[in-house]
Amino acid sequence: MATNRTFTMLKPDAVEKGHIGAILEKISASGFRIVAMKLTQMTKADAQSFYGIHKERPFFGELVDYMTRGPIVAAILEKDNAVEDFRTLIGATNPADAAEGTIRKMYAASLGENAVHGSDSDENAAIEGAFHFSGREMF
């Protein structure tokens, strides 16, 4: 059963380039309601834990370095069919393959610096949201 919440992170490259407002506006204009949001910075241990599923992959160290190099914006979004609709909104992981008008097509620089994370399943949305937010931080 599909849930109505998903998790996103505006990654360090999007924050560094000043795209926070534009990306949040696109998210809001697409019918998502922000139920939790914060500007924060992941520690190395945070990034290693959050991306633990990739720890055996050759890009893991580079991913951890990238995600800890600067602040991120973590958010929980609400909308019917949230996970699937948000994945459509952000576009393909590689911005070169992303559809016109998607967040990654508009704001990502490369496969490695792709501006935004979006949960890939309802289960992961719950896990990832709980990683960054306590229950009292969600509205």
C-alpha cells in the first residue's frame, strides 16, 4: 500500500549553489506539503550509516566525502502517492538522462552531484525520515 509521505535531501551541491529556494518552490508547486524540514550537516558516521547499503560499492568513500562536505536540507514531504510522484519530479539519477523540467535536469551537475535525494520506496521513506527526524519534529 502506498503511503503519503516521502523523504528528500537537498544535497551539498544544491545548497552550495544557492538552489534551496528554487527547489523548494518546485516541490511546493508540485503539490507536496513539507511536514518536517531542517538545514543540517551530516557527519562522516551519519553518511556511512545512511548510505550503508552501498558500503561495498567502489563509489562509497566518494559518496561519504560528498555528502559531508557541506550542509544539506532534509525534509519529509506529504502528498498522495508521495514516493512515486516525487521520484518522477526529481528525474533520473543521471541529470543527462532526466526529463526536461525535473529537478535534476534543472539543478544537478552530474551523476555524482545530482542535487537531490528521494526515497525509492515507502519503506525506505519511513526509515530515512526517522534517521533525520524525531516524531516531535513532524507536523
